[in-house]
Amino acid sequence: MEIIAERDGAVAVLTLNRPDRRNALDTGLKAALRRELEAAASDDTVRAVLLTGAGSAFCVGQDLAEHAAALRADAGHAFDTVEADYAPIIRLLATMGKPVVAAVNGTCAGAGLALALACDLRVLAEEAVFATAFTAIGLTCDSGLSTTLTRSVGASRAQELVLLGESFRARQAVEWGIAGRVVPRAEVDGAARELAARLAAGPTAAYAESKLLLAQAWEHDLGTVLTAEAQAQARLGRSADHAGAVEAFLAKRKPVFEGR
């Protein structure tokens, strides 16, 4: 079973499950991850997603043994997986209408780093080691890393991390702008589940609109952003969650969000 999928209340917990290969992404794992993300995205009873890895690593990226075999068999098609597999997975993580938390329990490199950065929030093990890894094998970024890394740490730092390929630790990741909570490895799962549960109890529709607005903020001018915000607010203004929260505020009680 290359993905362990479980439910923790309204949270879908997805665990990359190739610990003997440090959760390297082979054909089976990529297919299983995409399938489970699609299921979570389309299930209205799922209000948050938690992505983590089994064993000592979060994910070390592409399985290079499988990649080497693909190069030997047909180098012209060895990279079809970038558009066929990686791109849909990253789009699902980044754009699904519910928050996604990455519990980075260990080594996080290459496409594994891209997976973590495509999630909305991250909980990082203080022992975790990160690396872009691509140039070490004569490649460049894929899985959206050229965008997500640059947005997180800035253009100059991203250039260093990609071109030099040097590894870095969790505390550095947070200092540089890869936002996240840093905890001892033994506490990563609990802290991430607590965060995901908090999000699952929140205003799901508002989270979805917020994800979209924040993603578009890099692409549009202020006038376009202001219009998009007004339209999003109007849509949310008709939601049961908004009406209930306003009434709860006036009654001086805690709102209960139902995700609609």
C-alpha cells in the first residue's frame, strides 16, 4: 500500500508509504497520491487534508532507480511524468477548495520539497533536512518549485538554493520565509493533526476563496485584485457560515462553522 489513507474526523490523512525508499516517488506512489487527493478534494465531508511520510523521510523526490530505467528504455519519454503526474498532483494540493497541511517529518528534497511548498501550511521536524536537489543530477526545477520556492524565500535566495543545491535545516527554512511550525520529530504528527483539525472546524468556503485570492495576488494588478476580493466577499456573504458567525459575534458566543 503506497499511500495510507485514513480519516481523523473531517481531516483526510494521507501518508506516503515507501519508508524503505525514503518515500521516493515511483509510478505507483504518484498514481496513488493523485487518486487520494482527487478523492479528498471532491468529498464534502473532508474539510482539511494532512500530507506526511512514513519512516524517517517526508519525501526525497523522484525514485531515481525507476527514472534511470526509464532513461535507458526511452529517454525521449522519460520526462512525460512531469506533466502527466507531478503537475496534476501539485495543482490538487495548491488549488483544492480546502486547506492542506504538510507534516514534514524528515528529509524533504526535490519534488518532495515541491510537495511541501504546494501545501498551505507546514509543520516541520526540527531535525528535517531540505534540498532542491535538481542540479545535483543535471536537471532544473519541476513540480512548480521555481515558483513556490521563489515566492517563499525571494528570488536571490531561491537562486542560491537551486543553483548551489546546498541542503538546509528547518530553522533556516522558517527564517528564510518557508513558513512553518518547527517541533521535535516526535511531536510532528500530533502538532500537524491538531492544526489540520483546527482548520477542518473552520469556514471552509472562506478558506477556498482565500487560497484563490492569495494565488492570484502574484499575477494581477491592484485593480483586478480589488474586484476579485469584492466578488469573493459577495459570494461568502451569502454563506451560512458567515451569517452564523455574525450572529455568534453579536451574541458574544463562539461561532460554529459547518463548511457551507
